[in-house]
Amino acid sequence: MEKPYINVGITAGSEISFRLNGKYLTQNGEIMTGELKASTKGNGEISLCEKEFEAIEFTPENDSCSFTLHNVTIGISYHWERQEEQTFTGKLRLITNGENVIAINILSVEDYLVSVISSEMNATSSVEFLKSHAVISRSWLLAQIEKRDRKNAYKSLQQSFIKDENTIIRWYDREDHVLFDVCADDHCQRYQGITKATNPSVAEAVKDTEGMVLMYGDEICDARFSKCCGGVSETFDTCWEDKDYPYLQPIADNPWNKEKPDLSIEENAEKWIRTTPEAFCNTHDEKVLKQILNNYDQETTDFYRWKVKYSQKEISDLIHRKTGIDFGDIKDLIPTQRGKSGRISKLKIVGTLRTMTIGKELEIRRALSESHLFSSAFVVDKTELADSVPSGFVITGAGWGHGVGLCQIGAAMMGEKGYSYDKILLHYYSGAEIRRVY
């Protein structure tokens, strides 16, 4: 395989303001530089400098050139959502989907990875942890491109949205993107170009593992990862389509006791979530947490075990607003299906006006929070019943994120404890192999 290049969707809007820091050549042979503004009136064309284009591509004159996009929204729909000015190297391509201008950055996979991991990780991270993350980020990216290409050739038989009178089951994956390979936000992998200084340790880790991916048989592994598994990792089908990957099986994030309870059983999940078992990711070590939690992620202090409290009015209004369904007063929240980490994939919402089951994992988290619950691994307590309607709910949960694949906080702890990058990877992706494909 030759070293691949990718298209990263950065931002979209009816108007995009940007600055070319240096000379850029367009496909029409024009040289452009400085502050520019592109817009669309919904006519399928982009207006720039009083000219109209179906698409326009800016190629830098040399490697010292960069471009800056103004007002890029990051953390979309998460509790840390905000706007930033971001700067990138490589090519800039502007296209339109009819309604908005879309800014796309074209660059090599290796340069992309240096930025992604620098955006996620601190310079104090252990080199072995950084190497492990370089391999999984590369694997995930190339696997998504392969999967998309296969789905373009053979239409998927599975839907990502199932609805009937009593059920809404929906899941979200990067296949939402059809105009570029990946987006720059947490929906795919957080990518901020050269906005923040490149972490030299990350650059070294990416270089040392260049072209290395996780493989299972002849396929590149769809190497998922999340912030904190909560003690046991999750299976793929709890969060996304009903597909089983041998290398994405539940593992105990615990070197002292590899036995893991089956947390798909309600009784086991209740006990597990209400306690704090030992695990790599069960840590409050500030040095380690600063390695992987940047300034706005550090606004989250409790993630291994956490609590959220709602009054009856708060939860009924919230669920009505987030689902678009008026349940009336909420009488109960009942898990009807859990994954192996205790994450709920089907939740029955019982209201005074109607009852409905929702899923999967992210849909549940979105319905029960203004942004996202940290995870769907939770148990529910009701307070003070009056005519079978509680005055409120207490949600006690475990972990941060979907929990599938590598647990970032657990892997960072493994790196601190001296585990090599291959040992870290094979702890989380059982049965996989590490190979260099370019």
C-alpha cells in the first residue's frame, strides 16, 4: 500500500471566512492569499471573489503555507461545545451540498495522525501509550475508508434507524459522512490541524509506527476507543450495527483479576455499577489524567463512577424535548437489554401518557442529558412516590463513552506502569496482530 491521503471535513456553513497564510494556487491557475470569504445561496455553486464555482481547491505553494478557518465549532452537541479559530497545512477544498459551503482539508494520513493524537494527548504521555494510540487511530481511519468503499459497492442490508409504535432504535457511526472520509470533531476523531503546537513525543510515536495497523486475518481492525470503559469493555453491537468482531470482545481492565462478570445480567450490572472495582481506568492520578484530558475535558472530574439527579419536572421536560415525544410524567426507566459492560442498549421509558423503548447506547445518553450522559452503563433509583409517580430520579453510572475497544485512561495507566505498546494493544484487542502495511 502507498502512503494514503485523506479528506477531512472541518466545518460547514452558508458562509465560511478563512485566511490563506501564504500563496495558494487554485485549479484555475490563480494565486490567492490573505483573508477570503466563500458563500452559497443554495444554487449548487460557491461564490468567492465575485466568481462562482462548483468546487474550488487551494494548493499551497510550499510546505510553509497554512490556512486558517474562523469560527470552527468543536465538541458539537457535547457539554464543551464552543467555537475556535483553527489553522491547517495541506490542501483546502471547498465544496457545497446545496445549502452550505463545506471546508475540507486534504493531507497525508501520517500528518493527520500527528494532529489527532496531539489534540487528544498531552506531551507528558508515555511514549508506549502514544505508540499504541498511533496504531489504533491509523487502524480505525483506514478501516472506515475500506468499510465505506465496500458499502458503496454493496448496499448495507442493515438500517441505522428502526421505529414502530413502541420502539425507536437508532445508532450513529461515521458512515453519516459521504462527501469526505472523516469529520474533524469527536464524532470521528478530534482533529485541529496545527492550531495547537505539535507534541514532539506524538510526532516521534507516529514516525516510529508509520504504516502499522491492527489486523485480524486479512482485514484492518475497526479499532474503536473511548475515554473510560468503567472496568469492562463493551461489544460493538451494543453501540452500532448488529455485527460481532472477534477482537472487540469484553475484557476486564484489570491486571489483578481477569475474571469479568457478565454485566448483561441485570443483577450483576446493579452490583458492579454501585461499587468501584479495581481497574486500570479507576484512577484519580492527575499526572495520568492530564496526559489525555485536555483543558475542557478536565472540566469532567468523575467518570469511573458518577451520579446525575433530576426532579420529575426536569426529567419529563428533558425527555420530551430530546425525543420529541410527550411521555407525561416519567414513572420508570427500565433497562430491557444490556451489553457485556453493563451499558444499556434498550431502555423502556414508562410515562403517564405512553410507554416506549429507545436505543441504542448513544440514543439513550442523548435522551437523558442536555448533551450526553457519560455512558449508558447506569442504574436508576426513584425518589418519593406519589400515585406511582416519583418526585425524581437518581442515575448512577460507570465509565465515559461507548466503552468499545481501547480504554484511553486505562491504556495511559498501563503506559505509566511500563507496559509496551504491543502489550497495551493486545490487552484491549484480543486476538489481533500488529502489521506494517506501508
